[in-house]
Amino acid sequence: MTLIDGKATAAAIKAEIAEEVKKIVAAGGKQPHLAAVLVGHDGGSETYVKNKVLACEACGFKSTLIRYEDDITEAELLECVDKLNRDADVDGFIVQLPLPKHINEQKVIEAIDYRKDVDGFHPINVGRMAIGLPCFVSATPLGIITLLKRYGIETSGKKCVVLGRSNIVGKPMAQLMMQKQYGDATVTVCHSHSKTLKEECRQADIIVAAIGRPDFVTADMVKPGAVIIDVGTTRVPDASRKSGFRLNGDVKFDEVAEKCSYITPVPGGVGPMTICSLMLNTLAAGKKEYYK
């Protein structure tokens, strides 16, 4: 069994990005600029945004953090999005999700200029990705594809099962694994109502678990030699930790690890690659690679 080290892979890619940014700036080009909008004080969101700011520093990017209290109105947030759309110095920006209940998330996502949508959530980017056109690809699926490639894991013609159908992970992951230039695999999407979920998993060469249930994937669902990508990050109580909780994946790691050929740990697997993909998208935005 080989442990897929997302932390080390992300660090290597960020070093490569930093080198490229140095060359761009030395040649008189513009330093890529990523802005992040954070509403409220959600613990998970605070951590993610802090890590994104640190990643920007590591990559040599300029970064801006815009904070609002969770009583901000939808109109005020949309005004902020409009300002960032029009700011020529900002190459890409994200509005950290989830947003407070009184704000329509989809409305905010659609208000973002798709040419600056480095999260890859705008319907134009989602649609372009679905038909294989250049675009900003959703960060978590892009991170997973990057890991598979970096580890030389064969995906072409393989059976891949994606557990979960969210717009952020499940759906785009299935699309990418299906496409010739990315996964070129035979893809099945399962979810909480799938009747033959276990049987599908047992036949899979690659399982991408993004169902949001701790320890959902057990050893009896995995065939020997399968590749396991665990996207789950659920906070579960743990009295032995200073924080009082630990991050738990969707895969029962201890028992599944013995059966598979490759597996991602939680934490330290897919998580660091998600932020790394955001950096790759920001670099592409700075270079105007997709949208002139």
C-alpha cells in the first residue's frame, strides 16, 4: 500500500509556481493577485482562508482578505463582488462558502465574473468543463486529478466509482474522470439512495469517497488493489486532542488501507491539494490563459 501524500505534493507544486511567478515578475509581468471574501466566523472557513493566504505567500502571489460580519446583507455582498469584478489588479477571487442562510449562495456565485472565478463554481466554468473546454476547474476535483497524475496512477479504461453528487466535488469529479484528457475512465456515480452502492464499489478500480459520512467506506466494499481517494473531512469529537475534535475521512482508513494499492490520508491527502489547485487557477488567471 502506498500512502498518497497530498501535503508533500502540494508543497512541491507551490514551489514550482513560486519559480514561475519569479520569472514573470523579473520579465516585467504582473504579480498574480488573489482576493478572498470571508463572511462571519465559521471555524472551518477561518482555517481554509488562513491556509489560502499562507499558500499565496508561498507562491509569491499578492493576496487580499475582505472580512464581513454574518449580518451583512445580500445586496452589500453583491456590491463587494461587483467591486472585485471591476478591480483590474485582482486576477481571481473567491467568496468562501458556506454563507449565512439569508444570503442566496447561487446568486452570489453567478454574480462573480467567470474570468475571475478561480473556485470554478460559475455555471459558465462548470459548463465549459463539462464539454472539455479550457476553464477554471473546481479546486478539489482538479487536486485529485493532479494527485493521480503525479503518482502515475493509471486511470484510462479503469472503473471509477464516485460516492457523492455535490456540485463542488461529486459531479465535477465524475465529469473529469470521464473525459479523455483527464481520467478517460468508466465512471459510476453513487449516492445515499443508490441501491447497489456496495456492489458498485466492490467492482471499482478507483473509489473517490465524497459522501460526507465518517468511516462510510469499509473493507468489505473495496476490492484488493483498488485506489482510494478520501475527500471526507468531518469534525468528530476527540477528547485526546487540544481542539476537542479531529478530522475524520469518509473511509475507515485502518481496515481499508490493508487492501488497497494507494490511499489518501485525512488530513494530509486531498485537503492540501484543494488549496494548491486554487493557486494553479490563480496563476492561470494572472496569465490570462483561459479568458483573454
